[in-house]
Amino acid sequence: MVDAEKRLLANALLDESNQRFVLLSDSCIPLYNFTTIYDYLTGTNLSFIGSFDDPRKSGRGRYNHKMYPQINITHWRKGSQWFETTRELALHIIADTVYYNVFDEHCKPPCYMDEHYIPTLVHMLHGEMSANRTLTWVDWSKAGPHPGRFIWPDITDEFLNRIRFREECVYYGRGGENVTTSKSKSTQFDQFRENRGLSDATIKVPTAPWMKGPLLLRPNEIVDTEKRNKPRKVEEKTFKALNRRESGVRGKKAMKKIVRNVEKLDEGSDSEETQMDDLSEFEYLGRIAEKIESKDRFGGKMPWDREEERFILRRMKKERVPTTAELILDEGLLNRLRREASKMRKWVNVRKAGVTETVVNEIRLIWKLKELAMVRFDVPLCRNMERAQEIIEMKTGGLVVLSKKEFLVVYRGPSYSSEETRSGQDEISSSSLYEREADRLLDGLGPRYMDWWMRRPFPVDADLLPEVVNGYRTPSRRCPPNTRAKLSDEELTYLRNIAQALPFHFVLGRNHGLQGLASAIVKLWEKCIIAKIAIKWGALNTNNEEMADELKAKFLFSYGQLGKDFLSDEVADLVDDRERLLRGYQHFEETKRESDIEILEVVTNGKQLKETSKSGTLLEFQELQRKFGEKETRNLETEAEKARLEKELKSQEHKLSILKSKIEKSTMELFKLNTLWKPSERDDDIEIFTNEERECLRRIGLKMSSSLVLGRRGVFVGIMEGLHQHWKHREVAKVITMQKIFSRVVYTAKSLEAESNGVLISIEKLKEGHAILIYRGKNYKRPSSKLMAQNLLTKRKALQRSVAMQRLGSLKFFAYQRERAIEDLKVSLVNLQDSASELS
């Protein structure tokens, strides 16, 4: 960051006319006009760089002791990275190499170089050239590493006037003097001066802009000029209990306890006066000195009172604004109407389309019989009932007397007549600076949409714009050199973040006939790079994609952002005129060349020259273009396609090599697990059953409700233990497997038969999967747990084997796909080379 700042200063110093250098953020907003700021900066020979000694962890805690002896901890300063310097001080900053190298080597996070380097350097070497403050106002009242953030509702005239007129700025000469010497009476400036023996030359400090004339303030905003902040002493002692983090000495409880102790001291003051007679003269003077010392120490106020003097921006509670009915109607009449409105159970529904003419007619029909009408709002107006109240009063001419949730009760008025057809007019009046600027941006684009359900300003109703605009032409687009018309992901993200804070410019409710909207968007793009469009609620047969395609393909060639290649009508006309002028110059040059050749023939007695040079002529360029232009373009396309195929082939081969290494690794893991599993061989001496016995056992097994589920682990120790547990109570065990391939099911059934020494009855297809029915045998005897299935895998090893098999199968499948892709790329590359050789 500091490297960038020094480069900016160095490049700006190359222009000798530059005398002041200001570094600001893109979020900084000027509080005064350019003339005021310019006069204020050029009227003094001081630079505005913040530099203060912060004893906390975020200040001196960032100091690295390895910086000693070049930089001592007493020289360590902190300040804002936004500054303003004179040309002389800027030369000193970029000329420094000693302290910059120290910072570059030892100032690492949590030490941030841009907050400490320039403040420390200026304090150590050039303190008399700095006013020791910045020109920016920041709200640090909220805890955290970053200052307070202001959004559009916060930016009001009252807020800006509070910053400009109510904040006291540290000034050398608080009464507004124009001249101050270097031996200033302000101790705050004196403590930052290291070389106190410097010259007492006069330093010119301008009067603040807000002090040059009388302020037009309200009576309750008049600043009391008699109350001045007294300068604090340099060696003022801080209180351990109030400044450090210690348990039991901070917080509300501790403050209340201190207040009680102070009250007790006040109550005991009378008793002290009675005891003064008994004290000696020296004790009495000692107590008076202690009181005076404590008064000077606290500055006449307790610590918690002094903390409240600081300006803290808190979110003010929104004051309730009286409604129109409360301002016009009497209180008794209003209370009676509200009691009647609370008993109403019938209402008029307002759908997504808003307060249409049909809704207004229904309300007026109710007003013929009753003086009150209840209205229920659906989305989206139910989300902003204040705006719904404005719309209903504007279109019906009535007064809203009661608002509850999504319901409004409208009073027809004391002088209502059914023959009258009244309709209010909504004046577009904006209160905040944000709304006024947005209205100025939308003025002249078209009629506003008064049924807007969100916050102001009201957007332009695109449905009322003409479908066809005479003389409209698609905006010209020409991308600047060495730039791409397509936006990158970072640019898209940046524009989307900007668009979130912007108001909606248009409201649209149709898919076609958008030429008028396109013309308005082009006008808007001259002031704003983004056009934000909302879709109307309840509009039938609307499709966002069709609307975007209509605007993009036929009118704008953009999705709402003007793009890098957008040209306004004026710029496009200038470009066309320039190209037309260039073609005229080329034609004039060619005509002049031909006339000179004719004159040369006349000079040579009419004898035509054998060879006429065409070098540098337009004719030569056109011939070369016809001869080699298409060929070179075709060769370039072929080379580009060949390079792309070779790159893709190399990438696929690299990925295939990675897959083969993974296959070898998985094969070794699976081989190790298979060596631990030694399947048993099937016993040749098995029991013989008749068909009737086998069918009987099959029916018994199918009717069994209890079963043993075989999962992805296959046949392992746990399955055999469960199988013998079933055979303890039943002769037939039913095993359910989820395998889909029948050959795998048969292999699993034979494995179960071989490991358990049972008899396989049958394999049946059920809804749950395949059922394997196994009979325990007539001479069954339960084996001991130590001898049961010692050759099989454990539960954990069986799961590892299943995962390894699945991984190996997937890797082989992906490797096969890579091989096919490599073969296709090689074929495409050979075909491309053959076609290129034919063309050449």
C-alpha cells in the first residue's frame, strides 16, 4: 500500500504545477463545493496528516522492538491513511529510504504500514509542517476494526449539517485567527513537536469555511460560544479503573456504586463544616488543596460526564407522523369512526395488480350505503402499508382512519357526494437527498408508476412508454483497443454490488413492444452505467427471459449494463464523421497520385512508362488484401485450432496419467484386503432333499417376517453371527440383499452356503430385493464363537474392501473416458493437419 502511495506521489511530482496532493478513498464524499475546499487547502502552508500516540494494543501494541534504535517507541505514531501534503513534504516522503526499509522489514500484521509509516515519519522529522489532523470525518463510536457505515436512509440534510456545523475542529487559534506562530498556545500541537528550538516563523492558517459568514441555524441549534473546551495538560494522569480491562471496576454497576459514594460525600459536607473548627490551620489548608487538585484533575467534571461529551451517532427512534385523518377530523369523530371500523367484517380485496379502477368503484359503491369501507391488501402492497395508505387516499379521495396489519379502513369524508368522482393527485415530493437525486435522474424518462409498493423514488412505468419510437436506432458499439467487450467475473460482481444499493429505474409488465423502454434506457445510460428494472406483480403472461432477450437482441445488446463498447449517439456520430473524413483523405490522396502519373506521361512526350510504382498506394493495399487476406485469416484460424487441440490433448494425457497412478494405488490396497479374506470351499457331502421337502421349506421361509439384511460389506463375520443367531430359533433363515445383478446374488448365496455349512433352498425376487433362503440342516450344531468364521473379514475391514472396490471401478470408468477423449483429439488433429496441407 505504501509503495503505491509513494509511486502516486512520485508521478504527481513530475508536473511542476502540482502544489497540493490529496489521497482519499472512493467512499469519501465532499462536504463542501470545490471552490471552498480548494481555497481552504491552498490558503495554508501546512499539510493535513493525522498523527497521534495511541497507548492501546492497536497503537503502541503494534510497535516492533526490532525497529530500535532507528525508531523508538516514543516516536511511534498512528493515523489515517488518507492525507493531504504540500509539495515540499511530499518530496521528503518519497526521498526517505532509511525508515522505509525499517518498516518494510519489521512492520508485519497486525502492524499495518499505511497507518503508521507516514504519521511516524512526519512526526519524527517534519512535525512543524503538519497540522496534525486529517480532513475526513469518520464515525468510530461503534466497536470494531472498521468505522461506521452509512446507507441511504442515513444521508439526510440534518446529518450533513450536523457534520459541517456542529462538529468542533481542532484549530490553531480557536477564535478563527488567520495567523498563528509555531509556539502555539495549544498544548495538543505542542506535544507533537520534537524539535522545539526551531524558528518562530509565521505559519498561515486559513479561517474555516463555516466561520466566514453568519450561520442560518434554528434557535435550538445555536452553538454556545462561551463554552470552550479547555486544553488538557500533557501529563494528565489516566485512571486505571476506567481505562483498563479489569473485572469489577467497569460497567453500569461500578458507575452506580461510584455515584452513590459521591452522593454520600455531598451529604456529609455539612458535618465537615461543623468539624472545621476543631481542625488546625494546616489540616484545613491541606483539605482545600486536595479539593482544588481533584477539581483540576477531573477538569471540573466526573469521568463518565466527560465521556458523554463525545459525539456518538446513534440510531434515532422514528417519530410517529400524524396521519391525514388525525390532522383534518375532530378527535371525537375520529374515535367514533375507529370504534365502528373495529367491528367491520367485510372488506374489498386488493390483488397483486394494485389499486385498480375496479377496486375504486367497489369502494365507492360501499360508500353509497356506508361511510366506511374496509380494504385488504395482498402482496406486494401488504409489505409497505404506508405506501398502500398513500395510494388508497390518492385514488379514492378518502381518509384512512384505521390501519391494522394488512387492513385499511377508508372514510369517505363529511362532504361526500355519490355524484362526484374525485381523484387525488400524488405529488412527487422527496424528503431525503437520496430521493431527490434519484428523482433528478429519472426526470424526463417517462411517467411514474404511482402504485409502486417499495420505498421512494417512484420508478418509470415502462408499460406507458410507446411500443415504437420513430427514428430510433440501435446504439453504436465499438470496443476500445486492447480491451474485451465481455465482462469478467470480478467486474460482474462489482456491478452487482453497486446495483443492490441503487433504486429501481423502471417497472415492466409486458414481454414485447419495448422500443420505448430501450430508448429511455439509452438516455439513462448517459447519467448512470446501470439500468435497474423491476417486474410488476400480478402481470399475466410475463417472462423475465423473454423480456431480457427482447431488449438484448433487438434494441440494446446488453442485459442492463451499458458495457465497455457502448457509444452514445454524440460519440457515435463523431466516430462516423472521423471515418468519413479518413476515407475522403484516402480518396484525395489516390486521386492526386493518379493525376501526377498522367502529368508524368505528358512530360515524357506521351510515352507510357513500362512500370509504374504502386508502393504505398491504396491500390496496392487492396490487391494485397484480396491476395493474402483470406489466406492469412484461414491460416491463423487453423493454427489457433491446432494449438487448442494440442493443449487439450496434453491436458487429457496428464489427467489420464494421474488416474492410472490412482488405479495402481487402489489396486494395491484392494490386494492387501483380499489377502486377509480366505473363503471356505463348499462341502461335497451335503444333505439330500426331495422336491416336496424343498418346497415346504421355501414356503416357510417366505412367510417369515424376520430376516437378515446383507449390506454393502458383503459376507463378513457379523453376517455369520447373525445367521447362526437366526438358526438358534428357526430352521430356515431369510437373507435380504439389495444387489441388482442376479449373478452377484448367486455368488453371494453360494458364499453364505459355503461359510455356514447350511443348505441353499432357493433365491426369490421380492419388493425389498432378492431373498436367499438357507436351511441349517438336520444335524445342525452351533459352533463356538472362537471358531466361528475366523477366515472372514471384520466389519471395518469389510467396509474398507467395499469402498476400495467401488473406487477402483469408478477410476477405471473415468480412465476409459479419458482414453476415448484422447483418441478423438488425435483423430481431429490429424484431420486438421491434412486439411491445412491441402490448402497450402
